[in-house]
Amino acid sequence: MRRVIYGAACSLDGFIAGVDGNIDWLHFSPDVQEYIGNFWTGIDTILMGRKTFSAAPGGSTQKRTRRKVKATPSRPKKAAGPYAGMRSIVFSRTLDVEDYPDVEIVSGNAGKFVSELKEDTGKNICVMGGGELARSLFEEGLIDEVGLNVHPVLLGAGVPFFRDAGRVALQLIESRVIDGGCVLSTYEVKRR
């Protein structure tokens, strides 16, 4: 079965972006580039909510008119742009599927869709960004792993990495200090 991995860089106080959405505090280094390069080799599907998609590279600029195609777990489309070769799925009730040719827009139940997606063959699945989509997938018991790149900065407020996910027991798989004083940690979700 494929694994669903939720992860991002975050501040020490748990924010993935500042109040205005800024990420100018992120520290990119050869350590991060190596980790990300290795991580992406095990991923073939990206899941995003509408807000993350709008802020992601190429998200709001991918809009074009095309014919309507219904997204299903078994009918993948490969993204263009920064996620070329990846199946990119955006969960949204407001975006029009006709406007985005390089991603699949899913307006239905995310939990049901991701549950079916996990059963398909393929590599692991990455949940990008934070917030509401991740919370709903935690509630459904669909996230298998959490990865954090904790930066040595306190933002005080902003976009939280976790949004009321409830209690989720985790087991540490790996933790190490990387360049810039960042701490990279990976946790497995412990099942009840």
C-alpha cells in the first residue's frame, strides 16, 4: 500500500508561513536540496488544497481553458511546470476543472478519494502545504508519516503547520541537525 506523507519546513513555533504568507525566513542549503532530491524519487503524486495550490509555483498561473475531465483515483494526469511528471491533485470546491489543464481538481470527499488512491499501485503520496486538507486526512487516519524541517526562528503568528488535527500519536523514525541549525525529523503515525 502506498504511504501518504505530510511534511514541510516550519518555524520553531509551528508556522509554515508568516501572517502575510511570506517564507523569506526559510533556509535553503545543500543539505535541504539533497534531502528534497532523495524524497522526490519516492513520490509520484502530490496532494494540495486550494490555498496551497494558489501559492505554489505555477499554481495560479496554470489556468487555461480546456475540456472538462473528471478526476478519479485511477485516471492520472501528469503535471507540467515545477511538478513535471508528478500526478498533481488539488482539492477544491471553488476552482473550475476546465481552467487547470495540468492538475486534477477534486471537489468531492478528500478522504474517500485518498483512501482509494492509497490502494492504487505507485509510489508514495505527498501532502503539500498545511491546514485544512491535512487535518481532514489526519481525521480519516490516512496520513502515514510526518516530516518536519524545523527552522530556528519564532514567527509568533502565521499559517500553522497543524490545524486542529486532534491527538495523533507519532513515533520518531529519524532526526538530525542540518545546515543553518535546522532540525530535520521524520515521524511515523502510530495506528490505534
